[in-house]
Amino acid sequence: MEVTAECGRGGEGCCRAGGEEAKEKYCAKADRTAQVVPLDDAAAQEVMPPYVMTVDDSSVDRALVTALLRRSKYRVTAVDSGKRALEMLDSEPNVSMIITDYWMPEMTGYDLLKKIKESSELKQIPVVIMSSENVPTRITRCLEEGAEEFLLKPVRSSDISRISNRMLQ
């Protein structure tokens, strides 16, 4: 929003009270343009780094992905199962992206992806699937179901940069 003051508008009383000399000084100051930048909730959220949830039953892989994301200045929550991720998503509504392992007990990353994309509250969250197995039919199935990307393990910093540039900016 831009605010401009003009001599003779809004501050007229001050100009009259000080005579012509004061009016000239006042008008010189009032004719300047000021930038007003309101701080609202949307602007405050833009300053916060994106919030990523990583889901993997392997503590080593969870730690690796978490470290890569934090090094890239993301806030991260790491969970060990798809069920736990769904529970957390109920209480953590500001997740910017989910990175999940494909092969996990109880609920695969593919099943987690389907549940997220079927949910009206969660479907807008980008989901990235990762796996140590390069199985083309699995990759295609995940992408067709709505995954934004499919990464092969071990995940590298270049993978994080690529998906970040594509989805979080």
C-alpha cells in the first residue's frame, strides 16, 4: 500500500498554525511518499521456513533425510510409520511437503499417498516417495496416484534442492 500526503490535505491545520514558513517546511515533508508495509499473518508465515514431514521406518534413513532438510533450513518432523504420519497431520496442519519411504510395515508409502490424496484437507500437500528399489512399475503407479516425485535412496542434497525448488517456492 502506498500513502502520499499532499500539502493542503489532511494536515491543513498544522500548516495554518505555524504561518507560511511552517507551511513550506510541512509541505516539503508531506509531499514525500512513504511506504507502508502491513505485517499480517500471511507475511509472517512467508518468513517461516517450510515445514516438512519425513516418514521412514528406518531410523538411519529418517536421520539422513532430516539432516539434509535441516541443512537446507527446513523445519522437520520425522515419524516412523504411515499411521503415525496421519495422526501427526491431524495436529500439524501447516505441513508444506511429505517425504515418505515406499516400503514400510503396516502402511506403505503408496497407501499413505493414497490416503493423503483422498483427503480434502490434505490433498494439496505435495508427497515425495523414496525407495532403495528402482522398480519402474512402482514408480509409475506412485506418480499416477499423485506423488510429486520419486527419489531413489540414498537421498542426496541435490535431490532435496531439486524438490525444494519445484514444490516449496
